[in-house]
Amino acid sequence: MTKLTCIGDLPITLSVEDVASYLGISRVGAYNLCHSKGFPSMRIGKRILIPRDHFFAWLDKRQKEAIE
């Protein structure tokens, strides 16, 4: 993943590696997250993809829950 300057510059779907890099977690941690309930990932063939807009909506929701 390249340096994030604008969310709109990211591809429409993110890879597990992109999510790991963005969140600062390991690749294994990102795979575990992708398999967790409520996380917006989808499988296409053997690839796991995360829709960009759903990922950031999920992240916003988690942030709001942490504040409450």
C-alpha cells in the first residue's frame, strides 16, 4: 500500500495486506480480523477483499463505540 494521502485515492477494494499496513497490525492479525463477525470482507476465489468504503465505515463505527 502506498502512503495514504486521501481515502479516495485508495483502490475500491483493499487487500488483507493493505488493511494490515493501514491498521499497523500483522498480516495474520488482519486475516483474523477478516474472519471475525461484523468485519466487511468478502471472498472472491481464494482472495479476501475488503470494500474500501465499508472498511472505513466499520472503522468509524468501532471508533464511536470505543468513545462511548
